[in-house]
Amino acid sequence: MAETVSNILEKKSEEDVLQGYEISSSSEITVPPKLIDQVIGQENAVEVIRKAATQRRHVMMIGNPGTGKSMLAKAMAELLPKEELKDILVYPNLEDSNNPIIRTVAAGRGKQIVAAHKAEAAKRKQMRNTLMLLLVFGIIGYALITGQWLMGIIAAAFIFMALQYARPREEAMIPKLLVSNEPDAVAPFIDGTGSHAGALLGDVRHDPFQSGGLETPAHDRVEAGAIHRSNGGVLFIDEINTLTPHSQQNLLTALQEGEFPITGQSERSSGAMVRTEDVPCRFIMVAAGNMDAMQGMHPALRSRIRGYGYEVYMQDTMPDTPENRKKFVRFIAQEIKNDGKIPHFDRTAIEEVIREGQRRSNRKGHLTLKLRDMGGLIRVAGDIARQEGAEMTTAEHVLKAKTSARSIEQQISDEYIGRIRDYDLSVVTGTQVGRVNGLAVMGSDSGSILPIVAEVTPSQAANGSVIATGLLKEIAKESIQNVSAILKKFTGKDIRNMDVHVQFIGTYSGVEGDSASISVATAVISAIEGIPVKQDVAMTGSLSVRGDVLPIGGVTYKIEAAAKAGIKTVIIPKANAGDVLIEDRYQSMVEIVPVGHIEEVLEVALVPQNREVFLDKLKKLAAEPVKALDPSSGIGGGTHMAA
């Protein structure tokens, strides 16, 4: 099997990923002008967006970050049918100043109306000021003629102040332009992600001077929200579950009615007394989020989207076909064009980016669609080429970028591996009883060593138990239960009177998932049987209650972490053999052994005194059916977990 994986890796490293695609650089690729044609690998989502734009339907997109949700939302604004946009004006209400009047006019007309009102107000103000000055000078002139100049000056000052205080405020009657559009503009695209209630639903500013002639007119304090500015266009809200329930309820009302009044959002503000007439907000909503977004979403809001629109799941990967590789090349050209500051990629650089896309897919025969992260790699590689003064970005620049543009998780993982080696927490030589080097994933693109230690002691109670420590989370706890179900079969001993202790070393942030199942099983069997485990062997894999080794995720990053830690052999599930895409520098450092059953793991990892007798025992035990465990034993049925 090890040879099989080596052959797979060798073929992949020698493969011409652009076979049959004759290009020398990304400059030869034509980038489509429309955003919808630039979307890669999301054919179903593209089809839905096209239909939703034509029929003006709402859309909710669920998927991992960086898969193109915001790009599709912007593309939808480009695809919306051409219709007449409106300007929205707010006027003072002479009968009730706290209920401003809303009017809509053709796009571009709003600016003209406001400008006309301002010009008229300025004209009236100038005429009134001229008459007032003539009156004041007339009084002063009369006082000088009659010799009563002091009384004249006092009278003129009194009249001036009285007229100044009592004059009408022309600016108070000027309407305010809430939403402005250009006559030939495309449908607006408004990103309301993370908006608080005022920014999303509109607000009325607080007025600290509410009397004495210094107050600001109520209509002039009204501010449009994202739902109003997106009238006739698209409102995009990512992470929609982060909106408060109150905001989601009001958003639902706006969706249903197509109009929503603006009022002050703070009860302590004077703006809370103001409530406008209904303001138009006929928008198409594109909601987005991760898988947990649906849990925090208002049920009625989601029902509205489902009843009057579409729900789309964004793909993480796409099949690694020649056609899709061409699309990936186009993506590289798009990123270079959009950035505008990095040189084009030559053929070797394009091939290296595609290989990295294969690695990051974590799935055999696929390319990743987490394109935001890939775009970051492209920009860093281009920056390195620009810094070196190169005319083209090459594979060497991409390889340097992979080192310098490591994620936080990768940097933490490298630091952790170095630290545990300094303090002898990581043992990669010799043999030890009950100690196994497991493997774990940190984040989405880095691996780490996970030392696991097991010890068996006489039970202090009537029945034995399995005690696991290391901040284990739900799935990890369940995996321990699965392991306990096969201990009796593969040890051949009655373990009802034993306490089995399992410790995950250095797991300060907790352990989740079941990929350490074969590591736990190997450590416990080693402790029970007293058989040493090779410390230059690391392993990862889920385990069924019948002893089958099941596939796991992140196998490539785990193997690379093992190689960096000095491990010589890595045991992986047989089903993951095709997923292995480790970098060339690690291929000579580690041997990869795919396995399908727990006895294969034990055969590779354990070092018994009499190997032939041990192997015969394994074969006999593997051939036996799994025996039901005594429920009163405490093993498998009610595993005790202590954190």
C-alpha cells in the first residue's frame, strides 16, 4: 500500500496539469466583462441567480466563507431588469412636525427640486435682509435729523434683534433628499452586512437644541437605511444570523410591505418622537451565511425567502476536470486584472497554483472553490515578483508565497511543533508502552501532532470505566465510546475490573472530531497488553465499532505536520489514499501506510516480543465477531468522561 501512495504522489507531481491547454501566461486569457460570467464552479448558484434576477425573487446562499456569495449578489444587481429608479424626498409637515412627508420622483429629479428650493429660500432671505437694513438705517437717519440719535440707535437695535429672532427660517422648508439615483444608473447594490438597526432600517438623529429657535427641523434629521437605499435594487446581508431578532422582524415587515417608515432607533433620543410616512423599499434581498446562520435566523424571515425565492448551498470544491482547470486559469487572470498591481503569471506559476487548488480541496479528484484564500496566494506571489522586479510571476514566486503567506493556524502549528519538541512532549524515536502520536487539524489548512497516552489500573469501583481527559468535545467523547466497544475483542481480556485512563496531551483549546479513534485504540491496547508502540509512527483515522478504519478530513495537512515533527511513518485510512497531495519537499521524509482495519494499524505500530505469535493472534481475533459487552461493566455503554 505504501508503494501505491508513493506512486500516486509521483504521478501527481509529474502530471502536466495544463495538458492540452496551450497558453504561456495569464495575459492570454480573456476576462468576461460581467460578474456573473466570472463566477467559477457554482453552476447551480449561477442558474438560480439568473432566474431570481429575472423574476425578482429573494435568495439565501449558505456556504463557507470565500466561495463567492458576495460576488453573486453583486452580479444579481447587474442582471436585474431595467426599470425606472426613484429619488426619495422628505418634506416638513406643517400640521405635525413629527410626521414628515415622503414623496418619490424620477431619478435625478430630486437634486433639481432641492436645488430649486434652496435657490428660492436664498432669494427670499436676501430680500428680507435688504428690507431690514433699510428700516434700521431709516430709523437711525430720522434720529440724527431730530437730534435724538441715542434713542434712535436703541430703537434700531431693538427692532433688528426682534426681526432677527422672529424671521422665518427658509431652510426649515427645504426638502431633504433621502435617496438619490442617476437616471441611467444600474440597479443599486447595498451591502448591509453587520449593520445596526439605524443603518439598516433608517434613523432620526438626536437634536440637542429642541427649542428657542435653534432646533433642527425633524425632516432634516431623517436618515435613510440600507433597505431604503436599495429600493429597486439588491440588499445583500452576509452573516444574517448576527442581526438582532428585532431587526430581523422589521426586515421581514419591509420585505412583505415593500415600504417601511423611518423613526428614531434609540428611545432616549428626541428622534424617537419622529416617524415619517411609509418610505418605499422594494428591494431584492440576498441573504448569506455559514451553516450556523440558519439556526440564528428568524423562522418567519427564512420562510418568507423560501416561499418567495430560492435557497442555495455553495459548493466547496469542483471536479478536477480539464474544463474546470481552464476555469481555474481564468480565475487567476481575473484576480490579476482586478488587483491591477501585480505581473501576469507564466505557465509554471499557473500550474503551481492549480496544484495548490488540488491540495486545498482535501478531496481526491477535486479543486477547491474557497477562492478568496486562493486569491490571497495569487496576490502575495505577485507582490514577491514585483518586489524582485520580475516581468512575470513564476512557480518559484508561488512557492515563496506559500511560505510567507501562511495562515495564523499554520504559524501556530509550526510554533507548537517546535515547542513540544523543545520540552520533550513530542517523542519521535524509540518505543513506549501506551503512548501514540496522533494527528489533528488546526483551522482549515494546517495540521499538528496530538500525543495520546493511555494507562490501565485496577478498578476502584464495582465495574471498570474509560476515563478520558483533555477538554474533549461531544464527537470526541462519542469516539471514545466506539473505541471501548472493541477493546475486549482485540485484547481477549476481561476488562470489567479495569479503569482505562486516556489523556490527550497539550489540548488546551479542546479536541473535537473522531479522527483520533485509531490512535486511542492503539494506545489502550498497548497499555493493556504491555506492548510498546513505535514513536516514529503517527496515525489518523476514525474507527467503527467493528474495527473498520474510516476516512477523515485534512489528511494532507496532517501528514505534512508529521513530517515536520520528524515522524517517519504515517498511518492513514485506505479511503483517503487518493486525497494525499503533500508538497514535494515532504515526500522523501515520510512513508504513508493506508489501512482498512484496526489489526493493520496494530501490525504496523506495535512492537511485540514475538511478532509471529502476535500476528497470528490478531488474525484470529479479527476473524471473530464482535461480542456484546456486559452493560453492567461500564465499558462502551456509559463511558465516564472527566475534564
